[in-house]
Amino acid sequence: MNKNLGLILIVLAILASGCVSTTTISPVSSEDLILSTESIVMKEFQEKDISVLVLNNNTSQPIDSVRVSSFGPFTILGDNSELNIPASKQATVNARIEAPAFDSVEDTTMLTLSYTSGLDENEKPIIQTKNIPVQTVVLPDATLQFVGFAQSIDDLLAAPPVSSWETEKGENVTVKFSVKNNGQTTIDGDTLVVLVDIENELIGGNASFNITQAMARSGTSYTRGVELPILEDAPNGETDVSVRLIQGDHLIDSQSLVLKVKL
């Protein structure tokens, strides 16, 4: 009995002396992290590599296993890089993303960064997160097709389009085009515009055309055209003619033609 009592007293003495203890360390606060990244513009369901600059502004503790853990409706692909960032240091964290349908994204999307720091009561690393708003634009996956010069606005389908054209001063040239939806999401009518621009302003001007047709997956618009007047006093020689497909302020696709003005 006395022997057992002695052992109990020894154990109690060890516990009282602190030889058996639990260590906890407070994690680096998300407020100590400064994040920056660029705005994102991409077509739906396409992939893109993004980077986030991370500054660990804590002067005493590192952060470990730093990675992009989520990004709203965007999909994080594969195994993203994980970094350990020492105290008061910065590093770039990379991730590869896939865009969702273009009509499911807001102008601002919240990106979440996760990291481990500190120890809990079981002496395991504590997982923390930090959010940053990112400007995001997802565009329809549309392209120009059948782009080129035509004989006239009344004969758009009479012959295949050609990429170069010769004309005289004071005449009109006709450029034709159509649009195809290569994506998975229906593009509403009156949301896409085709701009046709003669690069040399001394030769001619520009024109625009609104695509009024809605296009479901693999859908196309009608073949349309615009007339561009060549100035009476235009210099002879060549100039590029750009054909651009835009949505709002964003370029979706473009092609280039060559126009030659004769003496």
C-alpha cells in the first residue's frame, strides 16, 4: 500500500513540475498578410495560370503550406504550388484555374489563400485563410469566321472571302464576316459587336455592326458586311484593315486584312 502511494506521489510531482505539458502557439493573423494579384480576363472554360504575391508582414513567425485554396466559381486545377514563407518575407504563389460559364461570374470574385501557422492544444499546425477580391471578366468563347473582302454588300455569299483587296480612290470596299459560338453557354443577341477599322486614317474610316442573333452552343450568326468608303484624296499604297469582335470594352477575337489603293 505504501509502495503504491509513493508511485502516485511521484507522478503528481512530475505533473506539478511541468514535465508533462501542452504547447500552444498563436498563428500569424490574416491581418499580417498582404496580398496582391492582377485582374483576370479569359474565355469560358479555358485555363489560365495566375499568381498571388504574398507578403508575410509578421516579424517573428513564418507561414507554411501557403496555397490558393478556392476562387469562387473558378476551378482550381491539379496540385497547386505550396510555399513556406519566412517572417517579414514575400513570395509568389501560383495556381492554374479553369473559368466557369461566362454568365456565372461577377465583376469581383473572392480568392482564398490558405496557410498553416502556430500550434493548437494538440500541437498540430493551425490552418488559416486570407481572402482578396479580384477583378474578373469571363468572356464568351466566340470567334470570327468567313472574314474577308467581298465584291459588294449585295453579294456577300457569291464568293469566298479574300484577305487582300485592291481598290481606287473614292470607291467603297466591302468587308464581310460572321460569328460562331465555340463555347457551352448561349450568347444573347445584341451583346457582341464587330468593329472594322482601316488602320491608315488618310485612306478611310471605320464601321461597326451589332450581332443581333442569339447563338447556342456551336451556333453561328448570319454572314453580314459593312461598306467602307475610300477617301477621294487617299494616298496610294497598302494599309491593314482590322476586324475585331468585342463585348463591351473587351476584345474577344480579331483578324487582319490588307487593302491596297491604286494610283
